[in-house]
Amino acid sequence: MTPAMPKSELIEGFRAIVPAGGAGTRLWPLSRAARPKFLLDLTGSGRSLLQATIDRLSPLTGTTGVVVVTGVRHGEAVIEQLAKDVRVLTEPSPRDSMAAIGLAAAVLAETEPDLIVGSFAADHVIGDEAAFRATIRQAVATAREGRHPRWSLLRHVVVISRP
């Protein structure tokens, strides 16, 4: 679990959506249908890729500002790995990432209609977390400046330096 962050670190009105799904076939035999890669500690940090994603986002959103969307098959395992105040939504049937993101955005919009949301993969490894957070802060600021009254979409470009 991530320790409580000072209020000054949080981005007001920003929430993170983390789609966490998959068939567990890309890193076979480590990753299996019942244990996809986002549930595994593949970096030797003692944290699964999903936990590391939440750790990376929590300074910006607090744990209550993260919504993880997963399938029924992985729901219990996801809940076991996360802090109790991280919201977890389970899709009744597997679709794709966009459907999961849309579900979470719709749920958030019910109670917080003027949010800016970002979607973050559950299975990425980010080396420079300070640069990551600075980039997200800038993206949120940009969304606020030129925001359409109803929807705004920013594309986050990542330069890959190694596999």
C-alpha cells in the first residue's frame, strides 16, 4: 500500500482508470489465464505490475481516485492485491480495454461529472516516476485549458528505450 500523500501532491479533479484484463498468454508459462502478467511481480520489486501502477498513480489521485476495471475471473485476486479504498469494478463479460475504460468513466461521471480522467495500463513498467508524474500533471493542465465542455482526449506518447 502507498502511504498517504500530502494534499499538495494530489491533482484536484483528476481520476485514474486502470483496465486490468487479459488472457494471460503473452508471457506463458509465467502468465496464465488465472494469473495474468499484471498480477505478477515481474520486476523483482516485491510488488505486482498492478500494485506498481497504483503506487505510481496514488501520489496524483490518492488511492480513492483510482478505479481498476477487471473481469469477474480476476476480481478477487485484484481486490486481494490492492488497498481497501481502491475502487474495483468487475465487467460481467470480457470486452476490450475501451469498453472497460468507458464503464469506469460512466461510473465516475454519475457522481463527479466534471472530472478529467486518464487511463493507465496495469502492466507497464515506468522507470522515471517523477518524469511520469510531471507529464501527467502537464497533460491534465492542458486538458483543463482547452477542454471541450463535455469531452477531452489527450494522447500520451511514450518513447521506448529498451524492451
